[in-house]
Amino acid sequence: MRFDRETPLILRPWRRGDVAAVRQAFATPDMAQQAAEPIVDDASANRWLDWACGLVSRDSGFAFAITAADDVPVGNIAVTGIDRHDCGWVSYWLASRARGCGVVADSLAALVPWVHDVAGVHRLELGHRVNNPASGGVAARAGFFSEGVEREKLCYGGERFDVESHARLATDPRVTPRRDVCVVAPGDGNFASA
């Protein structure tokens, strides 16, 4: 399926049957470091899905597959590490075939109200390598504010990377997605549309 700035999106819990989509998404070199282990076969894709499918509550966190009408996942948004202070960590990735048209920014903007209002997370935080300004653009378009740079926080292949930190509070202004995005909640199938 082709993606553009108007393609309606669905955020839904991950399913065990999403193995092929996970393998395809991680098949490009730029995705090699986006998971705890390289996703190179069905076994590693299933291990990633074990993690994602287990994120279905405030205690574990939440993971949402980003899909369109064809229901084939092209990305992920997760909120993990939710602590006793009602703070959570946001991470996201998107397969290369869906990049460049605001898919993650619109998905994140649509998910934010659910995370704040239903899951009860007051502060959402995220970080991105400073050599990935597109990820910073996603954060800004979804209503996150830059909070500074953490020097040499990450290390990949022996190379250190600075990380720009962003956050938003439940009391910050909400951003409306530029397209229709349906959020399907984990568990009971209730959903909200943005």
C-alpha cells in the first residue's frame, strides 16, 4: 500500500500474525539498531513480537502497530517504563516505505490523548540521536517540547551519539493529527478516533 499525507491510519495492538510485517520493516540497514537484537528471521521477529504483544497494560506499557486500511503494520509506537510518578517513555519506528508523509507524527498526536486521559500518564518523554533530525520533527509536530541535549548518551558500534530529549505533559496543548487516525485500545477493543 502507498502512503501519503491523507492516508487514514489505525493504531492497534500487535498480533502474533504480524511476523512478516516485522521482518519486512527491519530488513533495511537503517532499522538494524532499532530493536534489542537484529531482526533477521521469523524466530527473531517472533521474539520482538513477544515483547510488543506483552505491552498491554499500564504496568507493562503499551505498544501499537501503525497500519492503514490493509491492516499491515508499517510502524510501532510504544510507551514503556511508566513509573510511580506517572511518567512514561515513548519510542517509535517506521518502515522506510511509509516515511516522509507524517505517518508517525499524526499517529503519535492521535495516541497522546489516550495515553494521558485513559492510561493516566502525566508526562511523556522521548529522545532521538541528534543526527536524526526527522525524529525531532516528529516529536515537535506531535506536541513535544525540546528539553535539551544529553551528550554522548548512546553508543552504537563504538561511536557515541548525543541525544536530544523531548517531553510533553497532560496539561500541554493537544495537537490535532492532519489525517484520520483510529486508536484501538488494548484488551477490550474500545477505540477513539482523532
